[in-house]
Amino acid sequence: LLAMLILTIALLAIALTHTYTTKTSMFSDHTAQATYIAQQELEKLKRDYDATTTQPDVNRCSSTNGKFTVKCNIVTGVAPFNDLNLIPVSATVSWSDPTPNSVTVVTYYFYKKVE
């Protein structure tokens, strides 16, 4: 009887460990996918960006594709880089599984001063 109790506790611990590992693995996979999507959106924005304007069109990278929602923004509240002609831009990818999560990637875009 004692052996059955110990075996039951051990099997329960193994089942809980498997559940936790699966949940962590799915979160890691979604985070990696979201990071990749954010990087791709920023690259697409950079590719289509006309550096003679002062700001990239961040509305071009906002989208929803099934599980993930992408939103790009001009970052405010950071140290100004006006003398370097740099604009900070972020891409935030959010998803739910079942709790809301998000990944934000920030990069800088160079612009040419038109004189």
C-alpha cells in the first residue's frame, strides 16, 4: 500500500513536470516566432523607407496574421539623436496563449537632411 502511494506521487510529479515543460516550450516557440516577425517587419519597413523623408511610414507594418498582431511606432522618450539623423522605431508583436504576451524590437533609421 505504501509502495502504491509513493508510485502515485511519483507519477503525478512526472505528469506535472511534462505539463510545465510543454507550456514553457510553447511560450518559447511563440516568443521566437514573434521576434522573427518583428525583425521581418522592421526590415520590410527599412527596405521601403525613403531616407529623404524624416520619418518612416510605420502604418505600413501594422497587421494581424492569425495568432500574432504587429504594430510599429516611432519611439518617443529616448535620448534625441537629431545630430546623427537617427529615428528610433519599434515593432511590437503581441499574441495570447491564453495570457497576453508581447515582444518589442527597436531599431534606428537614418534619414538624410534635405537642405
